[in-house]
Amino acid sequence: MRVFGVLVAVVALSTSVVHADVVDNTKEADALFLQGRTALGANNFKEACKLFFDAQEKQRENPAILINLGLCNEKQDKIASALYWYKKTQLLTQGKTDATNKEYEDTARERVNALQSQVSKVTFALGTVQPNAELLIDGVTINRQELIVEVDVGTRIIETRAPGMITSRENLVVEANGKQLTFTFKALIAAPEKKFFTKRRKVGLVVGLGVIALTTTGSALWANSIKNDPPNNPDNGLFGDQLPPTALFSAGIAIGVGVVAYTFLKGGAPREQQTALVPTVSGHSAGLAMFRRF
């Protein structure tokens, strides 16, 4: 095709087509551009597109980069993407009278005219979708005033989302270029209200408060029973004065609070990252130890 010969001839001048506001990125953009041309010459079109796109990030208004992005996408049969870049080239060079920009514009226009009848299009209908819903295709917002969208071949992801609603995601398969498809948006379903006191939290609260109540009562009874006994009286229990009622009381509070905190803070942690709170008691102190399994 004649156009590709023109493109190769024109892109050789790309390194001289720069703008004053992006001078700092010229070397980086040129290097990426030349790598892209090498990849394009080796028929590695996907890699070429990546390199050209990175170059375009450095120089957004370089028509040589834009038109080559159109070319590498066209070579991959991504007609909608190719048209996008060719049209950007046209827009950038439109009205410029120098020979280089004029040739870019003419080449881009030729490719747009040749490909326009080959591109697949999706006509979107708003249907019953909420007025405040955001509509997206492949992560790009759909303009409600422009509901006919050009698309590449492949599986396109249609997404609808709105505050307080369950996000909808559907696949739209575009089997070949030149297809005319339709998609109707449906009303979103309201998201279930998030309850603060879930069943897990209620159980945790009851268990935690129960542990605190039992240990508080037990420590009080224990303290009362040994109040008048000698410090080392064997009848004081298995631990004698090594585990006084205050330690039991502290341990009970720690365990109870730990149980409540764990059930309130645990938010569906993966099985392989489970956290456990274990009470520790030694001498005249008590506390909690945290263990995590990975």
C-alpha cells in the first residue's frame, strides 16, 4: 500500500518536529521513537505500539509519533485504536501549511477514509439506568451525548456504577471488524445496607463481656476468700500468692477486650494471614500476645 511508503519516508523527519514546551523530553522521546520504528520494521507491532505510546507520553504533540501509533495499531487489526490516533494526527496538523505537517495530515486523512467503513461500532441505549450512573467501556467513561462508540475486536468490558449501588460489569464480545452492535444499560440494584453490629460482632461482644464479668466476679470472690489467710497458706490455691486476684482480674479484662477488638476489627482476612490474640500471665502481670500466621 502506498501509504506505508509515505509513512516511512515522513517519519524519518520526526526528530526535527518538536515543540518548545517539551524540549526537555526530546532525547527520551526520540530514543523511544527510534526503538519503536525498529520494532515496527521487525513486524513486532505490539512492542512498537508500546514504545510509540511511551514516546507520546514524553511528547504529546509530535505528529510523527501519533501517526505511527495509528500504523502499529492498524497492523494489529485494531481499527478503532488506529482511527483514534490518525484522527489525533489530523487534528494536530490541521491548518498548518508547512510541507511536513501537510503530508502528515494528508496521510492521516487517507487512512481515516480507508478505515472508517471497517471499524466496529457499539450503539448504547440508556434504558432504565439511573441518571447519575457512570457508564464506562474498558475503563473509559462513555459520553451520554455520544452513545455510538468505535471499538476494537475482542472482549470489551461494559461497566456501570453509581454511589450506593452494586456495580454492574458485563462482557461485550466483538467478533470481527465492521460489526454493528447494540447494548442497553439496565438500572443498578441498590447495595445492601452495611450493618455495624453483624452476627460475628454480636457474638464477640457477648463472649468478651462474659469473660470480663466472669473473671471480675471470680477475682472478687477469690480476693474475699483469702483476705484473712497468711500470704503463703497452701489453702490459697494451686499458685498461692504467685497469682493474686488482681492478676486474674487483669487477665480477664485483657482477654475480654481482646475478643471484642478482634471480632470488630477482623474484616475477612485471608486464611493464610490469620491473626490470633493469646492472653499471657506471668508473676504479678497479665497481658495479650498477638500471633500472625502467614
